[in-house]
Amino acid sequence: MRTGCRIYLALAAVTALAWVVAVPMEAAGQALDVAKKADYVGAPACKTCHSTIYGKYEKTAHTMKTREGLKTNVVMPVKNKKTSIDGKVMFSLRYKADTRPDARGADRRLWITLYNLDGTNATEYPVALTLGGGSDFAGKQRLIGEFDANGDGVLNADGPDGDVTRLIFPVQFNHHDPRGDADSWAPYHPEHWYNEDGTLIGSSVARFSVKVAESQFKNSWERRCIGCHSTGTAVTFDKPTGMFINNGSEFNVWCEACHGPGSKHAASANAKDITNPADWEAKRAQQAMDVCATCHIRGSNVGSGKFTTGYPAKVKNTRIIMPPFGALLADWYKPGEGTWGSNGDAWGKDATDANFSKKHHQQGFGFIQSAHWTGGDDSKIASNPVFCWDCHDPHSKGAEGPQLRVSNDDNTLCLNCHADTGFGDVATIQEHTQHSYKPDTIGTSRCSKCHMPKTAKSATWYNDNAGDIHSHTFEAVPANLTKKMARKNKGTDEDGKAIPNGCNGCHDDDDYGTARWKRWKKAGGGQTRGR
């Protein structure tokens, strides 16, 4: 836990922070050793003793990424008519009775029909799982199908003759997109499903005879995604069929994803037999950070295997080896693309020290560049760094947004620490921001508006000059950098060709806020600095 910070009540009532009480430091190393010898037992085993915290945690986005493809879990509009998405996907949706033996009452299963782009050759598949759509702030939903070795869509197959691989259908619904339902559909990797001539891969002329081609298996959820959407991940590659098969992973991010395998602890009920990453802060800071960063990054495995994964692992020939709990991320991961390249030589004096994220799930990548982690010296970790859980509540939905411990909108979250580092009064903050102090109403002088611009996107276009995911470098984006990128890339900040900045996140200026930024700097904006 971050020391030297006090709870500062900006414009809010008293708010209590429920910090976890750590076990002694000598026990942290012992718990890590225990994790190496323990097995994953699943979240229900944790619930037996920790029912209160389990009840809070099961309502977070971490536990709701994948759910059964049933009507109660669907947030997208379901219409049984042909719908085209940007001329790249043709589909329709409908509900049908769920006929599985263990079906829950009258709940109905979602089915998706895919067509050639000219509307011919309809093929209907059951939706096994929904991906996303289960939280208040994560604004997208995708659909997952299960397929057997013949390429047929199946449901909940099991046993040696029922192994399946999962594919994400080529549709995404952005349910927080302000443009409305009609414009909120986006194609999701249509190249995984369609040939260049607009026909479905593996299709034939007969209705309902389309088989998912073996070549599509390489794009399966198990190869590209499962490592960050499950606990105790185990995946095998079946060489004869080309299928990537889940081998016992617990879907979604549950207790043991962050606390390590819990069989020893479940048997002993001893705190020394389970890990709390917060206990690593002093002596294993990087490992503590990597518990979160393992998924909040973008990249692939290491090794010289026959394929790559979309998550940290080692691939030897066709064997996927997952990192043991507590392993250093750098030993299991190669960084991938997904940034703006904002600190390159191309931008001259407008280059930033940090490289900002452009795509989603990269908060860890941004954070390790920040002074919160480095203390201002990029060559090392700060002596008293900030950790993810200092701002985010790991175990509940939190006060607002993405599991924040206290409110961000009224600056309480930032001022918890920065009130003691030079910004303890409104006058100083206004001198720094050159704006009025109304963070919780119109947003002026809200710390995150300038220091955490929405440079990345997940479930929207770059509407209103911004994405939908905050940068975690905590560095302001100069308006001139946006303008330079727009010119070089022959686009705008609304089509993903130029990085959004703090000015045009609030002001819709034709010049990307460059004139406003110049006036702000001349007036002394940003010159009053804390720590």
C-alpha cells in the first residue's frame, strides 16, 4: 500500500478506504513457495469461507467477461433480419429455446446466422458464450461459438469425443456508443470468417452446410484470448485437427488469478498458505505489478514454437506452457503493437516522454512509464511506487467507474496523495490548471481530464475527439502533437489517425486545441508543479 498519502476529501463527504491488512513480510516469500506446490481449486472453494468478499467481487467486470449465451446476458439488440456492418459482415440474430438437458427454465439461447456478403448461403450457429457486456462501464459485447473437429457449431460438448475450440463471431456491439443502435455495430476481424470475394470461408452452395474451416481454428479464442479471460489457464494444441482446446481453465478472472492456486490454503485455512500481492510491494515490486500487468498489456508469448498466443506464455514446438503464479512477466511476454508512437523522433519538440496506448487492455504498459512507478527515473522502479490497487479496489465495483476506491470526478482520488505534494488548496490547483475549480460538475480542473486523456479505444469510434479508455502514463498530450499526427497520417483525431489530447477532450476546436494550448501555456498553465 502506498505510504505517505492521506485521505483528502475534495468536495465529498467522508469516504472510508478499506485497505487490506497485510501479513508479515516474511510470510510473503513463504506464500509464493506454497503457490508453486498448490493446485487451482476454483472460486467456489473460496466462497465457502469468504462469502462476503466473494459476493462483492462476483459483481465486477473481471467475473463477467464470459457468460452463457442466454437472453439474460445479452445487451445487444436482437433482430431476425439481415444486417450489414460496413459491407464487411452480413448477419442476423434470434432467440431459440435452450434444449440442453441442464437448461435453466425458460431462458432462451441466442443464435447467429452468417451470410455471404451478398446475402446468400445462410448458416446458423448457436452462441455458446457472450464476451463482455456484463459491467456498467465496459461498453462492448461479442459472441463466441463452440466448434467440434468437423467445424460444426455445437454447445457445451465434453468428453474425449466432444472437445471443442471456440471462435469469436465477426460482430461487436458497442452498447455505450452515443450514436445509437444502428451505428453501434462494428465488424470484428471479418477476415477470420470471409474470403476476399465476400463468401464465408469454407462455404458451399447448400443452406446450413457451411463448415468452419480448419484454417479458422488458428484464430480461436483459446489461442488468442483465453490467457487473460480465465483462471488457471491450461490450453492444448491438437495437431491432427488443428484445434486449440481448453484443458480445465476456469472462465473469467477469479480469486486464484491474483492470489495464486489455493488448494493448500483451502485445506489449511492458514493465511500463510495463500498469496496477497500487496505483501510483495517492498521486496517484489515488479512481481506485484505483474499480477495486474499480465493481462493489462498487449503482446504475445516467447519461445520458438509453431504459433503465437495472444497472452504471456512459452510455446515450445506445439506445447503451450503457462507462466507459474508470481513469475516475472518479462520472461514470458513480448510487447506487441497498439501505441501511438508519440515519443518518436518524428514529432520533434512536440514528442512526449511517454508512449501512449491506442488500443485497449494496455493500462499496465502505460503505467510502468509513469512517474508513479519510476519516480521520474525511467531506469528503475521508485523506492515507494504506486500500485494499481492504490487507486482501484480489486474486490468490488468500487465508488465509481472501473473499480475506483473513491471518486475521480471530484478529484478525491488524486488528492488522496497529491494534496500532500503541493496541491493542497484550490488556489494552487487553479494556478496549475488555469481553469475554474469545478471538477465534479463541468469537469474543469479535474486531474484526469488533462493527465489521463482518453487516448485508447475499445468500444467506440473516436467520437467527440476521444476514445473510451484513459491513458495511464499520467502525462499530458500536447495539442501540437495531435495536429502533427493528423497532418502526417492524413486523418483526424476522430478516425483514429491522431492522438486525442486533453484540450480537445473538452473543447471541439478545429485546430485540435493548438491555439488554446498556446494561450494556456503563455498564461502559466502547468507551471505550478507538485510531486
